[in-house]
Amino acid sequence: MQGSKPRRNRFSQTQSAWLLLLPFLITYGLFLIYPFFRGVWISLHDWNLLAVAFNPDAKDFVGFRNYERVMWGRNIEWGFASPFWQGLGLLGLAASAFLRWVDRLSRFNAIALGMASLLLVVLPGFHPGEGGRWYDRRFWPTVGNTLVFVGLAVPGVTISALLLAAALNKQTKAMGALRTLFFLSQVLSVTVVTLIWQIMFSPRQGLIANITQAFGGTPINWLTDQQFAMAAIVIATIWWSLGIAMILFLAGLQDISADIYEAAALDNARGVKAFWYVTLPNLRRTITLVVVLQIILHFQVFGQSHLMTQGGPNDSTQVLVRYIYQTGFRDSELGRASAMAVFLFVIMGAFSVIQFVVGREDSQ
């Protein structure tokens, strides 16, 4: 009799735990899980937003045709369209087989040469047929712009926040006030941030233009010059995103024991040496967390591009989320927009998984 009571108690605790989790699970399922799978389902249809709004049956199941149209093309055929490269690939296949047969190549090298040669045969053979064309002409350049933005913004935020946190990691009133000051930009909306930086980058009345003129230079049209527009968006984003990353690094720094620094000081590791050999190794997990969060956040960039440059000049700052928005709500092609959104989810997930794997290997 006494042995059965703990089981009933444990079962009751399990029920209580599920009861407490149930509101969160329902909310999570309704607002995250269901919309995600609904988006995947829409991506498999020819789904015109306005037509389906008036007639729910005005959609056609097209399978992966939206993905093919966006990322690959339509009416793509294969043949010997590039004789030079495909002929070179055939020669490579023959050479790999012959050299392996006479034992001049190891099995691994022969397979590697054969695979490379096979790619030379296959890939150049694809070409648009009659009435066909390659992928959506704006999609891959837009993906490239997004990768450039992420590649600049993520290291910029991470390094700036880390150095700022290291400088402010002191228990004084002044440092507390400075932490609050640097965190304030985080609470601003994207509309306010872009307005501030539009004024800053103004070639007539902006602070940067005034400083440039004071030193005898010519002000730059940051937001309308194709060479500087992306840099302007990155600078505004770094300023806006410093707060959370700085707080995470401060938490990580304060978790490092002072005894470690004292031991390092005995080995003459102070200042930069202590930062490099003590601080950074102990912040690996925090750095990984910050980088992953920044990757996920900045792949979803929209407001800065939309409000500061409208994707211009000449689509040089057009980013993927803005293009998805235009495709879905301006052009009413919701199926194609959903296919691009699923692609964005996949590459965000891939980068996050890679970063977690690398961070786990470094910590072992």
C-alpha cells in the first residue's frame, strides 16, 4: 500500500506539468506550428491572394512548381549545349577510369575526378527550351544581398557588443548609466531607428555630411549611392541591435570567476592577453548563442531596407523578406511567396545548425 503512493504522486505531478504547459502548447501550435505548415501547403499551390479571398476554390495544386520556378526555371531542357565543357568532362571520366585501371590513381582520387568530370558533363547541359527561362531573375540576387547583409551585420554586432561589454564590465554608477544608455537603442521601433539614420545620412543636413564638410570633404549620398546604400543599412542595424547582445555578453563576463584572472596575472597575462586567453575561451557558449540569435534575426531584415532605401538603388538593398512581401501582397502570388519563405526558413535553420555544431565541437 505504501509503495503505491509515490506512483500516484508522480503521476499527479506529470498531469500537473502537462496542465501548466497546455496553454503554452496550444498558443505555440496555433500561432507558430499551424501557420508554418499552412505556409508549406500554400507553397504547393498556384494561389492568387485576391482570387482565393473571393473564391476559396480558386487555387490549383502544382506541387513543387513554385520552387522550380523561383530557384530553377521553367522549360529547362538538357542536351549537349556546351560542347567544350561537356567534352572536357567526358575526357575526365575516361581519364579517371583509365588511370584507376592502370593503378595510377587511388580509388578516392579516381572517384573525386570522376565526380568532378560528371558535373562538367551534366551541369552545362541544362538550358532553357522554347519559351523557357532560368530562375526568377530577382530571387538569387536578392538572396545574395541578404547574405551580404547578414555577413556584415552579424560580425559587426557581435564584435561591437563584445568589446562594449568588456569595457563596461565594472561595478560603478557611471558604468551602470552607460549600460542603460547603450541599451536604449534596442527599445526603439524600426520606424524611429530608420528616421534617425535617414537624418544622419542626409547629404545636406546630416551629422556625417557636416563632419565630412568640416574636414574639406564632399558629402556622400549614402542612401542613393549603390556603393554605400547597403553599408548605411548595416550601420543603422548594428547601432540598433547592440543592446541585447551587449547584455548577454555582460552576463557571460560576470559569470567568469575573478580567480581565473588572478591566476592568469601570475603568468603575466593581463589586458589584451587576458582577454584573448581567458575571456574569449570562457565566452564560447555566449558567443555561439549571440551569433545564432543574430543570424536568425538579421535574415529576417525588412524594415531597414523598406524604409531607408525602398530596396534601391537598382535593387542593391533588396532583401529576401521584402521581396517575399512584394510577391505575396503586391503581386498577389501567395504560392510563390510561400515557397521563398520556406527557402528562407531552411537556410536560417541550416546556418543555425552549423553554428551549434561548430560551437559544440569547440566546447569539447
